[in-house]
Amino acid sequence: MSELRLSFGNVAETYRRVRPPYSRPLLDLAQEALELDAGAHVLDLGAGTGRLTEELGRRFAEVVAVEPDERMRALHGNALAGSAEAIPLQAATVDAVFVGEAFHWFDPAHAIGELARVLRPRGGLAIFWTHWWETEPPLPESALELLREPYQRFAAQRNPPWDDRFTDSPFESLRYERHEEAMVVEPDELLELYSTTSSLAAISREEREQLFAAVRPLLAGPYSLPLKHELTWTRLV
């Protein structure tokens, strides 16, 4: 696994505390689209510290979580060690798999086969994203230039787009739904959020503190963050 893929454990406590919550309207939509009742058995794959697991636990009778990073599992408390490429479950044991902001770290060639293996017939897959990097008003270019450098440094560790890997797979065509809202943050809160992105989590604490010390005087705030939630969903054919 890449250094970048497992970088979030470096900032696990901050990640759990400051990341925006998942969109409940999209969770409602996924539950309805995948025809899941309260008795469903679901998997939270790439569960991190358990933010999505907690939401699923309010909806479904049985929720199992799988997470590869032991530092994230330590905060989760109930996640099994495992990955999307090697899910530690028996075949045909879950009605749906939920993935929160993690699918782009999976190896799709192996993960899609594993998803099909653990799902029951006509089982569903729901993938959630929340995009929140942009701010209103925009950050000064001088601040963006400093924040961009770590992102560019780790560019080679990012996977290419994965959507087309579902073509000719055991799954139906992918479908998409979106929901937007906003939150307001002060400059220090914004930098805490940025610290939980993969590139900034991957650098050392000392480098991150030096970077933020250079960026902070450039920020005026408060800033509005447009939260662009997206649901990607499909079912086994």
C-alpha cells in the first residue's frame, strides 16, 4: 500500500473530529435505492475512524467495518483488519457495501471482484464523497501555492480514475446523485481540515506546522466551504 493511502492514520484524531458529516439525504437515498430495510447486514469498507459506521449503525441491524490502518482502527474500536482487495468476510454475507471517501485508494481490478464476492445476489454498493476544498471567498494565490506543493509532491501515488473499471463488471452501470450545503469556518479550523487531506497528512508534523505557520498570516476569514456531497451507487446484475 502506498504511503499516501495510509497517511490518514498520522492525523486520525483530527480526522475524526473535524471532517464534515456525511449527507443524510444521500444516505436516505442510498438506503431507498438499494432497497435496504432496518434488518439489512451491511459493510463499511475503508471505515477509518468510524464516522460512516456510526451513521450506518443508526439505520441497520448489522454493520461490520473493515479498515487497513491500525491507527484508524484504534479510534474506530470495532473495525476488522483488512482491505478492499482482501475483505475478511465469507462469500455472499452482506446486503450492501458502503464506502466513505476511500474508493479512489482501492485497486479496482481486485476490489470489484471482492465486492462481488461478499455481496448477496442483487447486493448494492454505495460510495460517498464530500468535496470541500474550495472556499468563499477564495484563498489568496500565495496561500494556495504553498498548499499545492505537497499535493504535487505525491501526485504519482494517486490512482487514475476508477469509474470506467465497472464497465463489463458484475455490476450495473454506475448512477450518481448530489447534494450541496455549506459550513463556515475560521482560518484555524480551515487549516485543521486541510491537515486531514492525504498529502498534508503524509508530511511530517514538523513540516506541516511550518507550512501552516507560513500560510496562516495570509488568511483573513471566516470562510464559507461549499460542501459538495456525491453518491455513486450500483447493484449486482
